[in-house]
Amino acid sequence: MSTTAANHKQSRRSAGHYRFYIAEIFRKSARLAELRRELDARQAMNRMGKPAEIANAFLFLACDESSFYTASMLTVDGGMTAE
């Protein structure tokens, strides 16, 4: 397996683990509203991303409007990497 493929596989595994980790924190929290406010405050846009916002990035890549978009990374993180 190439280094790139191994890195991609590791990042998918990490992302999957992170989603499970966050879901577990929310499930166990007795102070859910406060926790949500704290997580929102840590985001560059002061809120967590919505599933539809992430899905829209995939839809863009799948549609004809992205036909000139090649060999680049599309970052959908609400500005976290720009900070």
C-alpha cells in the first residue's frame, strides 16, 4: 500500500473514531445544552457544521458545475483551518 493510500485510510479511520467519540460524549452528558454551547464556541463560525452543509460539498463535486475542479482538496470545516 502506498504512503498516500495508508494516510487516507488512517484519516478515514480517525474521522470515524472522532464521530463515535463525539456521539458518545453527547450521549453520556448530563449537561447537554451547556456542552453544545461550549463546542459551538470552539468553532470558527461559532457553531457546529450541519450534515447538509457537508453533504452539499459532495453534491458540488458530483455535479456538472465542478467539471473544472481537479486535483485539489475541498476543505469543509467552517474555517477551522483558516484560523
